[in-house]
Amino acid sequence: SRPDRSSVSDNPSASPPQDPYRTPEFYIIRVSLETSTEATEGVIMYKSIMLSNREHTSEVICSAMLKHGLEGAPEDYSLAQLLPDKELVIPPNANVYYAINTAHDLNFVLRPRKPDVEAANGKERRRDTSRARKKLLGLSLS
């Protein structure tokens, strides 16, 4: 007969994770989209996203864009964690899992970037997400 697998581990001091949304491998974060329309004023619509410990800012922004049905380049958006007294803007090349403040709720806002000086000079680097979106959606690339 099989041993009883209902125990957490062979170590009696081990305890189950306190929060199923936070593990050593991933967090579940909530990302809202900053909008300025009157129709949605006062309503916060967020999407839950699984954040692995290997994901960088552009990948998380791509996931948030996909969940919110946005098209375009991830470089056109910024990601910030909403803290009680301020926002923590996630740097463009950060590993988001390690950049966030886990002492607070994992609530984030995705917002369009303001055009910068380089963009005004035509030196803007853009990445088209249409191929990545098709791959994520399982569509064939021709």
C-alpha cells in the first residue's frame, strides 16, 4: 500500500505556505490599466497575472497588455507598484519578481509612457508585439 501523502513533508517543523499567491517561484499580481475616461472613473478593473522569478519588466508588461487587450510596444508603457503612500516605478530592465515590495499588496498599474526626448528626435526603439501575441495565443506564424 502507498504511504499516506497527506503530511506536508517528512520534517514535522515544516509548515504549508502562508499565502497561495506568493511562493518562491511566483507571485500572483494584480495589474490595472490607467485610463482617463469618464465612463470608468472610480472603477478599477484589474487582471491577475502570474509573475515568475525569471520575468523582466518588458515580459510582465507584455502579459498585462495581452490580458487587457492592448496592442503596441511594451516600451510604450510603464509598470508601477501601488504602495500605501507612493508608487514604486519598476525599472525597464528589472527582474520584476525581485524589484517589488512584498510587504504590501501586489497591486500594479500599467500606464502609457509620456513621449521622451529621444522619441521626439526619432531615435525611439520599438518592439512590435504582434508576433509575440500570436505565439502566446497559439496562432501559426507565417
